[in-house]
Amino acid sequence: MSRLDAFLNRLADTDFGWWPFLHLRPARHERMDTRCLPRMSLHYGTLMGLVIYASYVFGGILPLSPIWPIACVGASVAFFFIVVRSTFAIAWNRRAARLAGQAAAGSDSERDPRTSSRTGTRRASSGWILLLSLATLALLAVFG
């Protein structure tokens, strides 16, 4: 494993980096594939886009308008998908392939304990955060 892969995987393994959507993180032996990345992009891109839009509005850079929040969210979702797919997902998938090979050889020493710890509570809380973000977007579009 290269030093860059090790660094990217170390960053991706921190719980803080996945907050508030910790439930989206796949187990270490699972691939970060096309089912996982769009969900991550929608969650993080929506949050990032709304924060960017709000900072531009409060900074006087953008006017309140129904089109700008949608544009900021759309651009953020696309940006997040491209960046994660071209960096973190590659390193994550290399490690997943290596761990799958070890598991096939009978070595589960690096198996992820988070495999069965996905709880409904985490999913519900991130659903509320996403719903709150979308409601904020709707309010800004209506009253903007």
C-alpha cells in the first residue's frame, strides 16, 4: 500500500470526518462503489451547498433567489462526487480488495468491527438533518 493510500484511508477512518452521516461509511472490507458514492454525495453535497449559499448570501455576494440555492447544491453534489471518486474511493477500494484477499486466505485480523454496528438511530438522525437542510432550502427559495 502506498503512503498516499495509507494517508487517505487514515483520514477516511476517522469518525469526525463522517459526521453527521457516519452511517454512510462502508465497512473497511466493503467497496466504495456506485451505490455508496451517490448517497454520500447527496448528503454531504446538499449540506455543503447550503452552507456555501448561506455564506454567499450573508456576505452580500449572491442575492436571495430560488435558482442560486439549487445551483450551489447541484454544484456541490457534483464536486463532492468527483473529488471523492477520484481520491478517497480509489484508496478505500484498494484496501477493501486487500482485506477481501486476506479474508479469503483465512486472516480476519484487520476485519472491521463496524460491519454489524449500523444502527437505525444513526440513519434516523441523518434523515432528520437532510430533511432540515431541504426545508431550509425551500424556505430560502420561497422567502428569497
